[in-house]
Amino acid sequence: MSASGLRAREIEALTQDEAAEELAALAAEIAHHDRRYHAEDAPEISDADYDALVRRNRAIEGRFPELIRDDSPSRRVGAGATEGFGKFVHGMPMLSLDNAFGDEDFAEFGARIRRFLGLSDDPLRFVGEPKIDGLSINLLYEDGRFVRGGTRGDGASGEDVTANLRTLKDLPLRLKGSAPTRIEIRGEVFMEKAAFLAFNAEQARRIEAGEKGLRVFANPRNAAAGSLRQLDPKITAQRPLKLFAYAMGETSERPTDTHWHWLERLADWGFQVNPLSRLLATEADAAAFQAEIAAARAGLAYDIDGAVYKLDRLDWQERLGFVGRAPRWAMAWKFPAEQATTRLLEIQIQVGRTGALTPRAVMEPVNVGGVVVQHATLHNEDEIARKDVRVGDTVVLQRAGDVIPQIVSVVLDRRPADSVPFAFPQTCPACGSHAVRAGDDVVRRCTGGLTCPAQTVERLIHFTRRNAMDIEGLGAERIQLLFDKGWLRSPAEIFRLHAREGELAALEGWGELSVRNLLRAIEARRTVPLDRFIFALGIRRIGEANAKLLARHYHTLPEWRQGMLDARIIGSEAREALGSIQGIGPAIAQELVDFFDEPHNLDALDDLAGEVTPEEVAGPAATDSPFAGKTMVFTGTLETMTRPEAEDRAERLGAKVTKSVSKKTDFVVVGADAGSKATKAAELGVRTLTEAEWREMAGYG
Ligand code: IVH
């Protein structure tokens, strides 16, 4: 049934698939009318008809909240708002935090710090702070004046919301006292609970009275985000937004030696600093602080979802650095997950891009800690068997942090008498190929490869994703549609879609303008950094971090391609080189080799390489250190630092750290009791450094 046919249907009668289809059509249609009205000043429909579309969209979302799309009209604050802000590039990336959920996780966090820094049992001093449930922002001050501010965005850059931030009463436009010439200050913008309820009630009243362009928000966090992203700062000024400052970004000089003093400086400069923040003399104090914050939670004026623990010494923070997107020196300890019970209606099997069959539970919708949940992951076949989850069961559901809801257990007393254990399919539900489990893999996989439509579509979706090729306007639904039409079967074909411009524009809900934008977005990706290109291929276990390692090691696509083909021979120099990359273990090497062993993968890659030219990736962050662009090996025991710390430092100085010594190695740092690697270095005439020489050249104080 077409979407317009669906529109006549009662919302109560819509199935989930129909609702999803209609929401997609409505998003496109409303976006089209927004453009006609706001950008082109040429509306095609009456205000009343437009409002009817918006209301229908909202009503469907009300019934199917889990289907709310990223590009939903209800998420847009005003037409064009998403395009209305300039870009704010963070001087230092804005990262996220790893989560701990209990004592053990926290103890492991402490242990990891000690291991990395090579500390003995001296107590670690932490600062504990409530984790505010708002949105993080970055504020740039120059000569003590607020100059610009932005949202976190993807961590590297966000939206420039300076004009809106200026309206916040908690934001000092000038720092009191002396300050570094240039400093980024980070904090959380939020709305208090009572203010949120009053604000939402007022919005509802005005909507009821017929005012246009208004909306109510699901929670204070969304309300704060929506308010900060208003195009008109006068509107932001009327919203009850508050700000706590808590972190430092890039700075021309470090103003303090400890995080605790840093919080004091923030307060002196005129920021609000959370009054519950506490200096904790030892790790053992964290559990008590956590309990204290949990007890205070309900009585606080604002929402929190846990506490954040930061190592107090900034020099240690600096040495610890980051892994992936999170610092090694901080941790969020979240409150226990919220739970609810509901009935399991169906177990669906989804097929992922690597063929993994993943079971998904479909349940009667239930409210878990403020969010309506209808789907949960069941992980894999063994997990279903272990919990003996059956269709018809009443199950306990939980949501922990931002993760997908999980089924914790089954309420056996309420199991229907006629229930049967779930039989996991032995064939792929998408293509009928055998689905097998290799060795001790817990995952059952479809053997259909590229003949399996589900895998092909999932790979295409992965390929276009934001952190992969980032092709805007080519989301999951459109890919599925183009696949069904037979117009899109491989990544390379994306770059040949321009030949179908007319046919695309004729598709319902697409339109000429949106097709033109899509084709432009595709053209813009004919050159991409090599690491994104590698990640986009969707090879198992090659996530963003590993793709970066490969790109840095091989620099260009032809070199990588040849390196992988040669590495298929066990014992070859190419295989050794692959295995020697710090961070690439044997299992990952095997995945790469397996991928290149399949002729159809190579064909698809070469076809794609005819359309896209990956940019050469230079060694890691070129610096003027003597190690920039060099290949290094560390061997033996270092005395003043641990090996991981030294390797991390070397990488930050632009070196490529590998595990084995070869002709290509530039430096071998030799610690105490070094074995064969030192001997090999001597044989090959590779330059060796003592620990003292390494410290000197690496600029340790
Ligand atoms: S510190 C590298 N402190 O939590 C350190 N973050 O999960 C980064 N958040 O994006 C942040 N309260 O939005 C820090 N007291 C606090 C926080 C806090 C809330 C948020 C922040 C961040 C997210 C990370």
C-alpha cells in the first residue's frame, strides 16, 4: 500500500511496518513543504493542510515512539534549524566516558591506571562529581572574554551556538580575575526538573490555543538541547537553561596542577560548579560517594544518571591520555538500570552485514525509566537457551545507560502452560542459505555472502554511515528501496546512481531537489581518507580504530591491497608486517586475509576503487619530534614508565609502534633484560636507544 493510501488509515490500525513507511514518507513530504515555505517562499499547500501533516506525524510517533526518525519533523526545532548553525571546531576533541556499573568495574578502572603508570599501592586521589543529564558544550575564552561556544557534535566539531549561549545567566561573559590567554571550558547545559515541567505545560497550553511551530519535550535533556539549538537567541533567552562547568579543553597554559583546584578556579572565574563535587582521598572513598549521590538523587533539582570520577593529578591525566573516544583517567559510574516487566510477543531474527543472525525480542510496549520500549536484544542463540526465553513469557526488561534494552530474566510463575522452547533457525531467514556456527563462535552466520540480500543491504548501510563514507541522504530505507528496485547492489553502484537521476526523482517522496542533493553528496565522497574507506568496507573486526591503524601503516590503497594479498601466505614478510602493527592481533589479521581471499570481495573493492580515490594517510599526527613518521619497537623492561605508556607516548609523537624488529624499523628502545629483539636490531644495524636516551628525545621533563 502506498503511503498516501495509508494516510487514510486510523492510526490505531497501523502495523509497525506501515507506521515506519508512513513516517518516512511524512518526513520527506514535510521537509519538502518546509523548503517551499521557508527557503523558496513558495508554499504549495495551506497552513491547515501542513498542520494536519505535522499532527499526523506526531500522532504516529506517539503510538510508535521507537520509530521516531533522526530526521523526524518533530525533532526539528524550526524549519532549517539543523542547517542554520555554523560549524564549531573543538580545539581538543570532546570525548565521552567509559561506564562502570559497580565496585568491580571501578576497581578495574583504578587497577588499569596503576598498571599504565606503573604505580604501586599508593592511594589514587579522585574527584567525584554528579553526572548531569544534559548536553555538553565547549566555551572558548580569549583574554578572559567569552568569544565562541559550540555543542559537542561528533566530538571533533559541533554547532556554533554562541549567540544562544550568551543568553545563559550562568555563563560569565568575562572571567573574573586572571585567566590564560586562550582556554576552552567545558560543561553541561541542562534544565531543572520543575522548570521543565512548567515549561512543557506552557508549551502544551499554547499548542492547544492554536500556536504554530511549538512542541512539548519528552524529558529535560531534550528540552535543554532543543532550547539551545533555537535559531532565534531571543527564544533561548526565555528558556530556563542552566550550566555547570566541569572540564578543560585546549589551553595556552595549564592553570592548575589538580582537577580539584581547577574546579575552584572555575568557581573563582564566575562559573557554577556542582556543589556536590568532592575530593576523594583514596579509591575506597568512591563507593561511599556513589551511595551519597544516589541517596541525594531524588531530591536534586536536576536529573543525574550517575557520578563521574576523575583522577585528580593533571600530570597523570596527561600521561594516561585516551584510548578510543574515552580518557583513561576518568570514568562514569552509572546508577543501576531501571527495570520493568512486559510480555514477549515474538522473537525476530535479523541478519547483519557479516551474516550474523541476531535475535530480537518484540514485546508489548512498556515504560522503562521514562522511555517506551518495545524491542530488546537477545544477543545470540546460547543466550536465549541459557535464559530459556520463550514467546509468550513475561520478561524482566532493563535499560542501562544509553544501551539497547536487555531482557534480564523470565518470570517463570507466569509462563503459559503450552509454551515451547525457542527453536533457533538453522537457515538464513533472508536468503534460505545454511546458517552455521564456526568453531566455538557463539554467533550463527548465514553462509550466503553477497548472494544474501540482507547482508548486501546491511553492508551498503554500513558503507554510507556517518563515520564511514558519510553519504548524507542515503539512509537505510532508501538503500533498501534502491536494492529492491535492483538499482543498487554494490558500493560502487552508489557512484553510478547519477545515471538514474530521472528515475530517482520520480520515486514517491524523493523529488528533484532531494535527488540533486543526494547526488551532490555522493560526488563529494569520491575522495575520502583511506581509513574511512577501509572502515566502510565492513570487514569483520575492522572498526574505526583498526582501520586507522591499517591506513597509517600502509598509507595508500594500492599498498594496502597488495599488502593484504601478500599476507595470505603464512610466514611471508607481508604477513609479519601485518602482524607487527601494534594493535593488530592474529585474529584480526586472519579476518583481513579471509576477506581478501574471496574473489568477489576483491572484485567489489576494485570496482569501487574505480569510482573512489582514497586519500593517502600520512603517519600519525606529524610533529616535529625525532620520532615523527618513524617505526619503533620497545623491548625489555623500562624502569621509569611502563611499556604501554611509552608506546602511547611514541604514537602521540607521530611514531608507528610495531612488535617486531625488521629492516624497516628505525629505532629500538632497549630496556633491562631485553632478549632477541635487541640482538636482531644489532644484526640489522637498526639504531638502538637506552631508556635515558628515549626519555631525552621524547621530551620527558
Ligand atoms: S567530564 C573527558 N564531567 O557525560 C571528560 N562529563 O559520558 C569528559 N557529563 O559528554 C566529560 N556530567 O556530557 C564530565 N561532571 C561531569 C559530567 C559529564 C555530565 C556528560 C558529558 C559527557 C558525557 C560523557
